[in-house]
Amino acid sequence: MTLYPEQELYKEMSFLSYYYHWDYRTVMTLDHQTRRRFCAEISAIHKELNHTPKNIFEV
């Protein structure tokens, strides 16, 4: 079994907490796939609005 890198988990948690104003418990109850999907959606919005290059959370 492999563990998800702690640094990546904290990046995702911070990203979601910042943009959705979710608390720690809410973010931590999301499964990995759901967290990544929300991060990708936020990144897509930013990319479209700002015409920026690929974001680190973009799938």
C-alpha cells in the first residue's frame, strides 16, 4: 500500500479551504478523488479567467 504524499495533501487542503472557505473537517472527509476533482475545477476556472498556464492541481 502506498500513502499519498503529506505535502500534496496539505496543498489540496489549503487550496480548497481558501477558495471554498471549508473547515479542516470538511476537507478531510473528502476522498482523494473528490478533493482532486474540486482542485481541478478551481484551476480550470482560474485558467479560463486569467489565461494562465497549467496549474499544479490541473488534471
